[in-house]
Amino acid sequence: MSGTGGRVTIATVAREAGRSISTVSAALNGAPGVSGATRAEILRVAAELGYEADPRARLLRAAHTGIVGVSCIAGQAFQVQLVDGLYRAAREHGHGLSLTAATEHHGEVEGVRGLVRDRCEGIVVVDSRIPYEDLASASAGLPLVVMCRPSPAPGVEAVRSDDRAGMTALVEHVLGTGRRDLVHLDGAGASCTQLRSEAFRAAMEARGLPGRVVPGGQDEEAGVRAVSVLAGRGSMPQALLCYNDHAALGALLELRRRGLRVPQDVAVAGYDDIPVAGVSAVDLTTVRQDVEVLTDTALQRLAERLPCATGRRSRAGGDRPAREDGAPLGAVGAVEHTVAPHLVVRGSTA
């Protein structure tokens, strides 16, 4: 015997045990007012029927859910790494995690509103592409932490890698190989495009070299398109530094398709160090973002602002703390926590 849709409910257990729903509910939830013998009988019947408590119902009854909402954008391997890190960090901090992903048919605003309806108590937004006003409205006043972008408004905490340091290290490495004609493929509308492009120009200008930046994007097609444009103009550089690894992979494949050797003819570098970057056939020089520290910092900052805050601190990240500072690209009065990235040198820039 089962309840609606074949699921065993409290009403199912009550009918089988010959007890009222209120008595069964009290027994199953460990509430007072039920004798030991009656509780044992109800628990036995529930076990025989295969009853399992509905976690959604418990959340509706709870004063605080302890659930952290996470909004991300589907399609980027680095974001998958961040989401996995946020699951780990949430567990470390004693919180559950509810995830929404923005896709072609499911926007960021819709996803964040869904997290609010699901009674999340705070929200982490990864690499948001929407105006802050829309994000703030959708989050309905819940504590908010943004990742992978400068802080968009006063009082909004942001956690991101130190992109200036990462891009500067990458430029210095490639210049150190003797190459002087470098081009940066930007991230188009990506959240950290301006940071990385400005860092590239600054690092090149510090050496008295032009900092050439060309339009790009965040996917493989952006890399293919950039190489095609540069080849068509006859302005192929000695090295192409891409906004991320996806674009770098597309550039590398298109260069090979055109008969150009990597790195002998054109060196290629990316950013993020996604898993495919280390595959021997790719062997991509890149900048690794410290996922563990980024995600632990984001959860720590959010957890301290939740109504159910316990003050628990995770040990994840060890001796690699985030640095708190104000970034010029962030809003006045904003607080940003930046994490040092790490240069990973491989064969694509040898």
C-alpha cells in the first residue's frame, strides 16, 4: 500500500498502523507525547513499508534551512571545477547546496529566483553576466557573494583570482622565450575581460612593446575565428595569449589545420588550467586558478552572513589565504578577496 504516485507517506503508515496522522508524525519525528511502545510499533510499520521522510517537507517546517544556493553558467569546464569545489566547501561548513545553471533556455535571473523560492539562505553567483541591479532584485535581499568578477556594488563581496598577477606572469614567461610579437585574444563579454586585457597591455608596455588585443570570446570557436582573422590579415603573431583554455584550444587546432606548428611558428597559451589543457596532445601553457581556495573563501564569506551562522571555519586551502583588498575595477566601497593564481608552463610555449 502506498500514497500518491506510489510513494509511502505518513498517511500510508497511519492507515497501516491504525494510528492518527498526528501520532505517526510525532513518532517519526521524535516528538514528545508518544509512548515508547507506540513509537516502536510505528517505526516498525514504517520500516516494513519502506517509508522515507520527504526532505522538502522538513525544510518547509524548519526555521532555517542552512541551504546555500549556487548559480553558474553551463558550458565552461572551469565552472564545473568551481561547482565541485563549492559542494566540498559547503559540506566543510556544514551547509547543503542547491544548484541552478544558466542555459540558452534558462536565464540567470530565473535561476536565482528559483533558489530564493527553494528557501536558500544565501547565494553564490559564479561568473554572472547580468547587470547587478537584476541580480540584486532576483536574490530578494539574501546574502550574496559573487565569484570570478569584480565586485559590482558597495557592500557586495567578490571572490576572484588575481588576474593581473596571472596575466603578467604569463606575459613575462612568453617574453622570456625570446618572442616579442604577442597578441591577446580577449573574452568578449566575459566578466574578467577588462582585467586581463588591461594586465596584458600593462605588462607589454612595461617592456616597451605594443599590447595588441583582438576580439575573442570564451569558447573554442572564438579561438578558431581569431586565428582565421589574423591569418586573413597576414598579421599572425609569434604568440597568442587567449582569455581562457577553451579559446586557446580552438586557436591551437586551427593553427594546426592551417599547417602552422605550435610552438615553433606560433606559441599558444590559455587561462584556467582545465583538465584537457594537460593532455599530451594539447600540452597547453596556462594559468591555474586555485579552485580550493576560491571556493572555500566564497563559502566562508557567505556562511558568516547567514542567519544560521555557526562561525565554523574550514581548514581547506591550508596556508593559501585569499587577500582582501579594493580593486580599481570594483565599485567604490566594495570588498574583494583575491587569490593568487599559478603559472603552468607546458609545451605550447616552449
